Amino acid sequence: MSPQSTSVAVLIGTVVIVSLMRPDCTAIKENNEGFKLCVTSMRGVKDLSHQNITSVPSSLSNETQYLDISYNVIQTLEGTEFSGLSQLCFLKAAHCGLREISATVFTHTPALKILNISNNDLAFIPDISLKQLKILDLANNLYTSYELPASFQNFTKLDFLSLGSTAALSVSYGDFDALMNASVQHLALGAGTHWQKYESGSLAKIKSLKKLSLFASFCGTFGMFENLLVDLNVTQAKMLRFISLFPDSCNVSDNPFKNLRTMPFIQNLTLENTWINSTFMVVFMKNVWLSPLHELSFVNITYNEDTPDGFNLPPINHTINLSSVIFNGVNHYQYRYPTINMSFEAFSRLTYLKFSGTGMNILPCRVMTALPSLEILDLSDNLLTESGFWWTPCSNSSVFPKLRKLSLSRNRFSSLSFISQKTHQMNSLESLDLSFNSIHLDGDCYWPAQLTELSLGNNNLGNSVFAYLSSDFEKIDLSKTGITSIMQKDLTRFSKLTHLTLSSNSIQVIPVDLSVPALLSLHIDQNAITSISREVLAGLPRLQKLKVGGNPFVCSCDSYWFITAFNKSLIMDWPLDYTCNTPLSFAGLPLSEYKPSKLSCEMWLQAAVALPVLIVISAAVGLVFHKCDGAWYTKMLWVWIRMKRRGKKRSNILNNASFSYHAFISYSNQDSDWVDTHLVPTLEGAGFSLCVHERDFVPGEWIIDNIINCVESSYKTLFVLSKHFVQSEWCNYELFFAQHRAISVHRDSLVFILLEPIPTDSLPKKYLRLRSLLRQQTYLEWPKDDRKQQTFWASLKSTLHIADKSVVLKDIALAISDTVPLFADQM
């Protein structure tokens, strides 16, 4: 072995042999791209897959943008199947058993950009024309030829085309004539079968081709494969992806990749789902090093050491162009460590290296020190621990001198404090990915100052994780780390923080006082946040990207500002991932379609509208209050309340009551002559006790109290009605209190004496109650005739008697008998 080479006996650990075929990511990428390209609202998404339908439903909304009818029993698409679907942009009809597609079936779908009719039973490549089509997937059907219909010339915007059939075993020269002037940049070709014929020049006609994904086997027909590479050189394709190129039983003794040396445009080469022997690997790598390739990838390969020395590559005398090498999924045919002997000096320009899914449990010492230009190292999805990565036999004096990004995701690391100390050995390290490990917060962490990006996603860390991070960090990923709340004090230390990811936690509220002045990007999607307020984002003045979808938003005024005023160009996942969660009446409604009124949500606008209305109403009430003597009624209400309280203190109301007077006389002072000369002398002369204000009011007491006391101490209240009475304020008070007593205590306690005629329509408004009383209750009218006055006095006296009713009737009868002769004389 030469001094420039080194033996690497422990590069890739052992794993159990698994299936050669890895899950194809094409469909996933297609769906993601399709959603971004086509869907603007979840209302436009219609998934009818696995519904056992036999035809396309005619009841589809004309808003449908994405339609999936896969895994059904639909054998034909014809006529007007998609009429009315003018907005349809993405159609997926895979695994339906399709046998025939009419040339006019897509006449009514001018907006169709993505069409997936793979995995069906099409005997011919359908003759269809869609001017807006960008992605067309026809893979895994039953057509026997790859010859494209002339209508494919109209696919002027077609970017990706996938063709594949287990029945098509050859490629003829004119198969792709229809794509000569097309814009296809990525062609996926083949169905994993062994091709019997490939005519030179077939692929060379696709001038726009930039990437070829070939799913075919060429074992034993390597000359055909070499011709294919020649044609790809004509197209100036830059990216080649070969899937299942060599079957397990294939013995590669030739040099099928020798043409790589003469392909100046090739930059990226991927070998996927294939069997590779150590013998072939040596020959293949020599061609790679002599080619202009910059990126080389091995994806889900099975490695077999068919030589006793394993992979033994002699030293290279020139510098290679290779800057990126990827091993993503390596299965080992032998259940032991592979042996690799090669010179690391050949990789002097290597800046990116990935060993993922290889079962690695120990990192070779030379990898850490002999790659001077390495800037990015991805060791994700392995079996590494702290002791396996920082292996004790290795000298750590010069570790990855230029390494800027290190990914240790999906391994078995646990001690955050230990890792923080070891990163000081990497003087250029800026980014560290520790996601999907078993990290514990086991002690204080001391991070190097140059480390500015850290990912701890999918580790159960909790709310205290912020205390273990460096204030120099600019990018922090804490997605799915068990965080339930964030506080301003947690983020105060991070003055340089520009990117913060808190996705998939249990955060319910973003604090209003949140202030991160330097923050440019915030991901807080898939949490328990119900609304985003203006105050929250006010503390993020430089925010350029926001991702907050997948939260249980409440469709109410709390979300009004975010829905109507916030700049949606800053939101990365708007509007697909934003729907109403509550109330139930809006559940499932896209947030972009919730339209609350501005008046119902803006307090200042409500105040601006309510204030004038309140002023108008107040003015109207004030006017009515003034016109209807509201001040007087208010004063009476207050006095009534006082009287009501006094009345409640009396334990007995009428039956057990004793009265001081037979009657209280209410009259105007201008009628005092009649009262003093007629009323008082006559009644007191008949033995009645009267209460007269000029005589019986208690000096020094409030007039209202005197009125109330006199009314309550009298069996009756006599009102001497005249024009002067209705003009008196005090008479009005007396009437009010007496009326209240008549209602609450003694209903027949009011006696009205009409001293002179008073027209009811001449009464003031405050005497409206008196009008109704005079209409409903009998009153005594003072007669001018002397003979009638005796009847008047007899009637009045009868109302004041508290004795037996028979006495009252007797007095009335005697009074009437005395007046009979007078009536007779008149007659």
C-alpha cells in the first residue's frame, strides 16, 4: 500500500439486509408541488380515492382545483366527464384500471396543469392536448411502444414527463419526435424491465432535456447503454438518475460508464436501487474521477465485496472535480464491516459528504482530519453515539478544519452538555443538527461562539431548554420538543436570533410582550394557538416569514386583524393550512373565507357609531322628559319611594288602623274663603274632625312630610277642585300622595268636590291622572242653589261616616226627605 493511501476498515457499520427497493418519493413530491401550484383553498380539494366509484361524479363543484379519483373502478374517461370543472388544475386517476381516454375528455379543463394517470391499463399513450400542462405521469401502463402522439407537440409548457410500461421493451428512433420542440426538462423513462433495443439518436431529439431518470436494466447489453449516454451528451443533460440499472445476478465485467469521461455537461449522477460489486465500484470510480462530475449519489444500494481486498482504489495523480458525495441507504450483502482502501487526497475538493442510513456506528479518524475542504457533513440516520463520533483512539487536535454544517440527526446521541464541549474542537462549525435523537438536558452547556445555528427538534426537552442555549445563536429549531409555553424572559438573551422554529409543540398563546427585534422567520405551526393579535407581532419589526398554520383558530373578532390586515405575503403556508376550529358553525371553514364585519370587531368604530346615536337618543329622551314634566315626575317618584318605605313599617293597614281625622282637606289658598265659611263650619258642626293645613300642619317640618302625615292620619281626603286647584303645585303633591294611599291602602279614600266647572281638556299634562279619575269616579258638585246644597251636605257627610252602614243610609234618607218638598215646590 502506498504512503498516500490509508486503510479504512471501519467506515460503515453492519445492518440487516433489507429490500433493495426504497419507497419512491416521486408521488410525494408530485403532490406537494401540485398543491403549491394549483390549490388556493381547501374548498377546491376533492379526494374521491378508494370510493369504489365507476365514473366521475357529475355533482362536483365548479370550484374544484384538485381531484383524486385513484383506486376506483373507472375504465374509460370520455365525453363530458369533466364538464364544468374549468378551474381543475390537478387530476390524479392512478390505479383505476383505465383502458381508454377520449381525445376530447379534457376539453372543459383548460386550467389543467398536472395529470397523473399512472398505474393503469392503457394500451396506447393517449392522444390528448392540454396547453397548460406542466406535469404528465403515464408510468406503469400497458402500452407496447413509447411512440408519442402528434398532439404532444402542443405541450409547450410541459416540464416533467414520466413514461413506463412493462410491455414496452424497446425505444425506436422516432418515438420522441413530438418532443423535438417541446420544453420537457425532466424525463422519467422505463418500468424496471430489461430493454431489448435502443436505437441511437432516439433521446438526442429532446433538445430541452436537462434531467433523465431511467428505470431500466442493461445487464449484458452495455453497448446499448453506452449509446444512450452518447445521446444524452447531445442533449447537454446535466443530471442523470439510473434506477435498478444492474439486477442482483448481473456480472458487470465491462466498463459501461466510460463515456462519462467525454460528457462535458454532466454534473450530477445518481445510482439508485441497484446492486454494486466492489469490482465494478473500482472501475466506476475511475470513470467518475476522470469526468466533469460535481455530484455523485448512491441511493439505497446493496454493496457486495466480490474481491478479497474489498474496495481497493489506487492513488490518483490528478485532482478530481467531485465536490459532493452522497451515500443514502447502503445495505451490505456480507454481514460484516466492508473494507475500503483509498487515498483521501483524491477528495481534496470535496465540500459535501453524506453517509445516511448506512448503519455507521464509528466515524473513522481520517474522515475527521483528511478532508481539508469539507464544509458540510451529513451523518444522519445512523447508529452513532458520543463515543462513536468522538472515538477515543482518534487524535482530536485538528478536526474538520473547514466544516461549517454538521448533521447528526436520527442517531443515538444523549448528552447535550458533552456535545457542547466537543464542538469547541471544530473551529469553523456554524450549524449543528441534533434532531431525532435522545438528547437530555444533563448539565450546563458551553457552546463555541462561532456556532450560530442549532436544531434540537423531536427531542423531549420541555420549557427549560432555552436556558441551555447560547446567546450567540441566530437560528434555533425546537420543533416537537414538548414546549407548552414561551415567555419573553426565555428569549430576552437571544439578541441575534433571526430564525426560530417552534412547530409541533403545545403552545397555546404567543405572549403579547414578545420582543425579538432581529427575528426574520418564525415557525409556530401545529400548536394550540387560537389567534394572532396585532400586539404579538408588534414586537417582531423585521419579520419576513411566518408559518402558523395547523393551529385551532377561533373564527371571531380575535382573528379579525390577522385575517383582514396582516400582510399575507409573509405567511409561507397561507391559505391551505388555515381553517376555523371553533365555533362549531364555522368549523372547517378556510380562514381566508371568514369575513367578519369591521363594525362588529373594531372597538373604535363601534364607539364612533355609538356616540352620535347615543347623543341623538339622549337628546330625544331629554326633549320628551322636558315636554312631559319629567322633572316633576322624577321628584314624585322619589317622594313615592320614601312614602312606600314608610308604609311598609306599618304592621296593620286599614282594619286595625285608628284615624285622627275624618278628612284631610286639600284646596287652593285662593279657595280658602269657601272652605273657611262653608266647608269647615258645616262638617265640624256635624261632629267631624277635619285636618286643615293652615291650622294643623306641624310648624318646622318639611311640607311634604306634613302632607304625608295628614293624608295617612285621615280616613278620607277631600279635594276642593277649581281652576285655582289645578294651578297649585302643592295641591298636585297632595293629590299624588292621596292617590297612592288609595291604591295601596284604602281604595275609597278620595272624595272630589267640584267647586266650579273645569273642562277636562284644560287640565295641565301633569293632571292626566285626574282626568281619568273624574271620568271613572263619582264626584260632588257644589250647587249654587241653596236648596240643593242640603243634599250636597248630606252626601258629603255620608262618605265620612266610619260607623255602621245603616246609620249612613238613615242619614241619607233623612236628608233626602227634607229636600223633597223643595223639589215639589219647584215642580
